[in-house]
Amino acid sequence: MSRYEPQTSWSAKVKACIDGIVDFDSISLESVANTFDCSAPTLARRLRQEGHQFQQIKDKVRRSRTIQLLLNT
């Protein structure tokens, strides 16, 4: 028997990866793709298939983090 593992979308995986990085200046499509052992074009294509772009995900994480900092300071 195999264990059931829910499939997570690539956009959710990328968001979680970016959430864990403190320095936004160091985040790039290439660095995140390396985390998943794939090339930048492959990751971009997978995100595009889900209707997302890397920069949009990065901007959403940045915006969310900024709001949390404003609310908690």
C-alpha cells in the first residue's frame, strides 16, 4: 500500500518557499527553482500552467509580510 499525499500546487510550493526567506533581495526565479531541483524556465512554465507568475507570487508575499509588520508594530 502507498500513503496518500495530497498534491500541492506549484504556486503554493513557491509561496511557501518565498515565505521562508527573510531577504527579499536574494529571491529570484532561479534560486527558487534550484530549491525544487528544476530549471527556471520549467518552474515558470509550471506556474504559468496554473495561471500564476513568479513575480506576482513574490509581490503577494511581500505585501502580506508588510501588512503583518504594520499591524504588529
